[in-house]
Amino acid sequence: MDQISLARQVNVALEQLEAELKGLTAGTIVLQIREDKVGRFGIRHLPLDCGSQQPNHAGGLTATQAKQLRVMAVEALRHKRTWTHGEIAYDFALRQGQIYVSVQFESNYNMANVFFRPPAPKRDRKEISGE
């Protein structure tokens, strides 16, 4: 995993979800990121498409649309900045055969890492202070 880029990991995660995506017309794909590695991932969705007029509506993403969603998800990573821990949420909806996606990035930081870093070794402190 250390050698695999985050973009490749996102692509693989969405490939793993493709069978589930094919049955959905809308939902949110959630990826939990730790040290720039995808940990848990999955889909949040309501099992009922309330906008459908057909009670037995069996629509959902096609294989081509699922691939298009993966491409858009990877391209959206260009907007991720320096954070390494957090969550990425891809909200998607299928409307009139067109896939729409919006992305939300959530960065997480640990206050313990900010306040409670171990002091630098004595020789490093001399270099820092210019002694």
C-alpha cells in the first residue's frame, strides 16, 4: 500500500463497489483516509428512489456510468491539498441518463500531535537556535 498512489487506491475502491453501484440511482460514496491511504470505504444510500414513478424501478448506474464516476472521483483528487487524514465523500445522482457528482473533502488533525510533540534532541536544538 505504501507504493500505491491515493488516486489508484480510490480507483480500486470504486471498482470494488461497482456491483453495488449498478443498482443505485443516487448515494454517497465515503472513503476514510489515514496517512494518504484509503482505509474503510462504502456507500450510503436510501434503498428507495423516492423520485421514481415506477414502484418496481430497477434502474441504476450502467457499467459505463460507474466507470465515468470512477474517473470523476480520481480527477477530483486534484483539489485535495496537504492533509493526509480525513474523509472524502462523493455524492452522486443519476438523472435522465446523466451522472452528476459533487465531492466533499474533510481534513482531520489530531491536537495531541500539535501540542505534545516530543522535544527535539539536544543537538538538534543547538542547530535550531544557532548555537
